[in-house]
Amino acid sequence: MSDTKAQVLNLARTFHKEQEGGAFEAGVTPILPAGAVLDEEDRIALVEAALELRIAAGVRTRKFESAFARYFRRRKAHMVNSGSSANLLAVAALTSPKLKDVRLRPGDEAVTVGAGFPTTINPIVQNGLKPVFVDIELGTYNASFEQIEAAITPRTRLIMIAHALGNPFPVAEVAELAARHGIFLVEDNCDAVGSTYQGRLTGTFGDLSTVSFYPAHHITAGEGGCVLTSSLELARIVESMRDWGRDCWCEPGTDNTCLKRFDYRLGTLPAGYDHKYIFSHLGYNLKATDLQGALALSQMRHIDDFGAARRRNWQRLHDGLADVPGLLLPRATPGSDPSWFGFVLTVLPDAGFTRRELVDFLESRRIGTRRLFAGNITRHPAYEGVDHRTVGELTNCDTVTEDTFWVGVHPALTTEMIDYVIESVTEFCTRRG
């Protein structure tokens, strides 16, 4: 390491120490619902990557992909520029002509839940598939196995569901159901890194799974996401579609890995057309940068500790609010050990107060809240006119739209902060209930 580089990194360490926050002050210090936890080594990883000016995906991104695949015991991980892009790639890959008769085609049905984040639904619509919405259970905020099974028809070709706020849906049973019917399963694992179901990590059951590295999530790269699979065929398709749709698989900056770059004849192109510019898919440029790869690789050190903090904060909230009137508390799906994304509260019909009144009170105390994302997705303007099918009534999705919100459990929250949330919720509910 050069003397100049060492000096810059030492300055970065000094700067990090100067940025460390002060003591918590109730009602003054914001208690954010989500947020990244970045330590000195994360800052150094970013600065070092920036000094080397590796501004496109490079060695750090590839190291992260390998490490992340090993964590999930999946054969391949492909880093992308966001979790939304990961979802788009996962669905688009299943439409590839290379899958021949089993590929997804326009008009095929895709089973998903009616309450969640739009980017689980959007790739279904964008690829010409027909979303089939099922209701959720209050408490777990996931669809039950029975609800998912009831949605299956001969037109069903895909099940794509997110683990709600880190709480696994019954994914082992759903994976078996999908395999029995010859249906693809995509796990949206963006909120659930480190969660387990029946002792197995979520994100390992589906044909493909996706992760987000937005700052709200379990580890962060600032922006970023990942698609994981153990199918080498699907991995190759994902890589092609992520990298403009090209047929070539050379790493950036390398040529002729296959030793026959000018010997291919594909489509109606002339023989010997440069393989680096032959396109086998309608693709995108969804790659991440090496700065993102560097930060994600550094953050991986924290996955288990961050998960433990999320579980600890969630449990403290649950214990502290157990006897508070007017609220339905969240519960883990049987057989699961969630690495929680948030702590969900639903105001009961006879509470004597509304969700809005409770949220306004908490926000006045600098306690940040969030809705359960879109609530009933079919009620949003973007989905007017989208061809879809619902299985039964989306009754609980509507309840969530009206009466549900969540507060944070992320690792940056201290015990003092969690206790202040408990105190504030208890004070309001006992006074108004």
C-alpha cells in the first residue's frame, strides 16, 4: 500500500469516529423505522474501492457474489443494481426461449399475495403474466398454504411471494406444491435475509430467489440487489439478461474466454460475428458497481449479528406490548425463526382509537412508522385496468390498508429507544382504549 493511500484511509477512520452519534434523547432523537448500520470497516471498504476507481462491476462484486452464494448454499448469485431489478430479472429469466416448452408465456397465471410491495407484482405484469391475488392472514401477514393451493389452476405457471417483513410464508410446503404441479417458485427474500423455515434459510427453496441491499434491508450496498439460484441454466439466463441480453459470458474487461470469439454463427448473423455483440435475450443493463460490491462484501460480516439484534428488538417490543389493549400483535409463522424487518401492529375494530390517531401520536414523539407497504395492491391507481384474478375476497388485505402499520426493529435501535416506543404505545392505548 502506498503512503498516500494509507494516509487517506487513516483520514477516513478519523472522520468515521468524528461522525459517531450522541446520546439518545426521548422525543428529540428520531427513532427511524429502518436504517443502515455502517461501521468503520464499511467506510474503509468504500473509500478503498473509490481510490482504485473500479467504478464498474469488478473483482469486489465477484467476490461478494461468491460469498453470498456460499452463505445461502446456492450455486450462483448475480448482483444487480436493486432488489426491484432482481425481481424483474427472476421473472424475465423464466420467459427465456432457452427454457423451451416450460418457459413462461404471456397469459400464464402467477399466484401472489394481494398485500405487499409493488415490485413483487410489477415483473409479473411487465412480462405479460396474469397476477392471481390471494388474501393474507392477520398476525403473520402471509398467505396460508391452503389459500395458495386454492389458487392453482391448469393456467398457473408461477408462484411469486415475499416473506412478509422477514416472516417466512410456509415455503417448504409451497415449494413441494409447486414441484408437484410443475410450477416455478420465486422467493422474494428481500426483507428476510437470515430468516429460517423448518431450520433452513429462506431464499433456498425457490427455483430463484431475490434480495435487496437498499439501506432499509438486512445488509446494504446503498442500492443493489441479488438473484440466487442453484440451476446453472437459470443462472446463465439471469446473467445474460442482466448484461444487455448478450450471449457472451466473458467477465468485463476480458475477451475470448471461450477461445472461439470469432467462430460463432447464431441467428442469421454472418459466420464469425463477434460473440461479444451477439444477443440471445431481450436484456437490460442492471449491473451493480464495484463500490456497491465492496460495501456489500464488508457488510456480510454482520449478517448474523444484525439478525440477532432484529430478533432481540422484536421480542422486546412483543413482550412489552403483550397486555396493551386495542392492538393485534404480530406472530411468527409456525416452524419459522424470522430475522424480522419490522414490528407490525393492527388496530382492532373495538380499540376506541384509529390507526391514524395512534400513528400521529407516535410521529409527534419522533417515532417513525410505515404502512404495510401498498396494503391491498388492487386499490392503487397503477393497477386499474391490469388483468388479474382474485381468489375469494381480499378482506384482510383491506384491513391492512385501513388499520395496520409497523415500527422499526433494525440493529441501530438501542434498548432505550425500544423501551421508549413501548412506553409511548402503552401510554396512548391505555389512555384512549
